[in-house]
Amino acid sequence: MSVAGRILAGLIVALVLVVACSDSYLYDPRRDVDVPVDRAISMQGRFCTVGSNEVVRPIKLIIAMDASQSMRVSDPDGTRATALVELIENLPKDPEVYLAVVVFAGSTTAFLTQAPGNPPQDGFMQVSSMDDARMRQLTEQLLTFRNPDNSPNRDSTDFVKPLSDIYSLINTDIARSRLEPGGAQALAQARYSLVFLSDGKPTLDQDDELLQGDAVVRIRQLRDLVEDVRVNTVHVFNPTQPVSSVCDLSGDGGCPLLIINQNADRLDKMAALGGGNFRDFRNNEPINFLDFSFGQVRRTFIVKEVIATNFSAPPGSPLDAADTDGDGLSDAREAEVGSNPNLMDTDGDGFSDGVEVYFRDRGVDFDPIQVADPDGGGLDKGCPPLLRASDTDCDGLLDCDEQFIGTNATLADSDRDGVPDGIEWRGGTQGASNDLDEDPDNDGLTSRAELRLHTRPLEVDTAHLAAEGYRYSFEADGPPDELGRQCYTLNVGNVLLAPTVAAADDAGVVTRGAGFNNVALSVAMVPADDPTARTQVRTFRVDSVRYPVGGIKSPADGIIRVAPEDFVDGCPGRADVLPPTP
């Protein structure tokens, strides 16, 4: 072969190798028949954080004091009661601060405060409503309480009974508060703090219930309904006579110092289970509860996360794929299954098609296309009829979906990571656990970054970021205003639209044309003093943007303009959400 031939052959081989090893191309024959589709839009404008006085944040304090006979030995001078009076007197006189005072002895749990009502009920008093006379009365009750019970166990010490009563108190207060105007939003920020004060020694052994059971844990678990519930404990041992350090191994005296330390350790473990703090006062150390942190009523909020999504486009926004009803199941997959691409829940059983198919593929007895019997039966069980079609927190997941996958149906962001549960579910991450710092596909991008980019957290797709990834930019727009809000200018670009299908009624009449997409932009905020607190999520939603029909997209300039008042809590137009920011 001539030199020229060998050179030509070498060039051909090189060209073949380049084409084989690259996902680029020199010529795409589709360009002869298909005009490139301009399907990208951007969202531009401003948003503001929550104002420092805008979010109602009740702080509800429960003081529970052991008044059993053993405390008359371990604290005969009543220093614990005096310290509690000092704490109460120093509480801020703010209308959002509430107090419940409980004393317990034997089988008696006495509530010294009452909630307003007719008749008044045991519960929380608004601290700002307590005048001097009421304060003196409460002080006297704390300092002079005597158990009215005449039963044989009147002087015994029981922890489980008062903890059960306190659980009932908080649970009832949450239910009652939810019914008040704006109650759902107030509860989302409410913080309950219990101060449980004792010498730490129940008369009977209750450690299984206290440390292994749910006596403390279930109080802590009420935080799923509000911002926080904490159980703080205080050990007090201030006898008038010093305790012997000598162990009585032959008699019944035991080792007094060891017993005292075990009692303190019990209360310490209870505080750990309850997510609270432990304080230990002994040997005439001055008792002071003023260093307990119960939170702040007025708070400054900072941005935790800004994230855009197109519920109508699967992650990665493939050119030929859409999810018209936003149920997490592509239109093509719905055609295979036989479900309706325009109905999130085809059979109306309360579980979306995407959730049913996902779990059916993993062995759960789900069927997304069942037919209801005349009596309402015949559908997948587990979702009460009243909850069907309901999305209480407006995060893009039906309430019964959330109950099944483990997220909270009343919270848009169950795990407080800043990303709404519906976005996490569609991206394949866990909305019930903070897993966004992980990189399950090992492509160098965390799950949080991929959700923001609207790419696939479970697939290596970094080669397509330039074409598929959303692009964010925002910066502070001046200093905070007089309402304590920090405003920002915002631009989210390359939000790709999907070719959704048209919807028609039973008569075949088109009720909504093809191409419409459901786009959302969420801002999650947290208090500056507690970045781990429950997020305050506000969302802008738009469903009028349209994939190019006849080569023209809507809006024609591809820009969705957003303003601070466009971001709302929960669902737009709902009566139980806060009004938009002015």
C-alpha cells in the first residue's frame, strides 16, 4: 500500500475510534426533518424571607414538680419550688408564651394552671395574662402543695403516671390549637418544653417503661406534629444532713452515694430520650433554671434552600418524555400499565399511580387500575375515603401516599432538609430522612445538587449537565427591610418543558390542550438561631406554561416573572394558610 493509502486508512480508523468513543456527532440526519425545539424557560424576579414578626411561634412551657414524700427528705427547704417561682417570674410577658404547672405525688397529678374556656380546662395559661394576684396564688400553691389523696400510696413517687398525663396535656393542646384560626400554621412553629424535676427515685422500679418503653419517647414523638417537643430533666438533692459515703453491705442501707448517682443518671437518660437538657443540683448548690433555652418568639429567618422543579417532566427532562399528571409515572409507562396519564390517581383509591406502580414492582399488593364496586369496595385498602384526592401540605404527594412512604402529610418538608417531599419522591431520595448529602450514583454530585439541577440522583448523567441542568443565580437585594425580611433577586434558567398530552372528558371533548406543564419554585427558610429547626416553605406555582405547540411556546419570551407575593404557604387560595407577604 502506498504512503498516501496508509495515511488515508489511518485517518478512517481514527475517525471510527472518535465516533465510537464519543457521544457527540458530526452530523445528525434528524436536523433535515426536525427543527430544534426551544423548550427552555426561566423564572426571574424577587423573593423575600419571612419577616421576623410574621410567623406566629408559640412557646409552651410545662413545669412538672415532684411533691412526693421523698422530696421532703431530699429537698426539705423547698429550694426547687423557689427556683421554679423565679423561673416563672422571669418568663417574657409575650402573648405567644404559655405556661402549664404540674405537681405530682403518689397517683395524683395536679394541674395548677388552666386554659381559658367555659368551663376552664387544665392546661396552658398565657403568661402575659397572669396578673400579680394570679402569680402570688401560683407561687403559694407551689410552695405549700400537699397531696389531697388519702390512699395508702399518697406519699409514693411515680414517674410514669405524670408523664402519661403530660403527654395527654400536650396532645390535647395540639388538637385544640389546630382548630383555632391559623392554628395549623402556628403549630408548625410551636415549641413545647417540659421541665421534669425530681430527686430521680420512683418508689417502684419503672426503668423498663422510662428508659426502654415509651413513657418519655412518645412525648418526644409529638414533635412530628409541631416544630419541637423536648423533655428536660432536673435532679435535686439538697438534704439538711450530709449523706454518708460508707456502704452498708450487711444491712438494708446500701450505698447512699451510689443510689443518688443512679437516680441522677436515670433523669439524665430520660432527658437524652426526650431530646432535652439535664441539670443536676445537689449539696446545697443554688438552683437556677434561667439558663434553660426555650427558644425565641420573634425570629429572623434565613434561606436554607431554593429549588425549582417541573412536575410534568421526569428528572433529566428527556425530549420525548412527559409526566402529564405529575404522579411520578411517565406517560409512556402509564400507557404500559393502562392508567390514565391525566389522572394522578386513576382508580380513585387515594394512592397515586406512581406510588402504586413503584411498590407493586417491589412486591406490594397494589393495582392502580381497579374498578370500584357500587358500595365503594374493590379498591386498594388503607386510605380512608375522606383522605382520597387530598394533598394537605400541597407538596405534590397525596396524603395517603405520604402515610405509606413515611413522610408527614401535614408538612411540605418532612425531614427539614429544605426540599419538599414531592420533589424528593420523584427524584428517588428519601423525604423522611436527611439523605441529600449522599451521592448514591457516585457521579460527583450530591443528591441535593441533582434535585436542584432536576437531574437523576440515581443515575450517572453528568455528561448531560450542560444541556439538562437547571441554572440558578440569586443575590441579596439590599439590606433587610423594616419587617425583618431579606429580599433577593432570582433567576432560574434552562427549566425544560415536556410534551404533555391533552385531556378530554368522557364525551371526548378536549378540556385542556397538550403541552401544558406544572412548574414550581420553592424557598425553604429556617430561623437564624436554629438552622436545624423545621423549615418554613413557601412556593410559587404556575401551570400555564406550554411546551412549543406549532413551534411556539408559552410564554413566547420564555420568561416567568415572579414577585415576593407569589410565594405562599401550603396551597394557593386555602383559608388555613397565612396571607401572602405584602
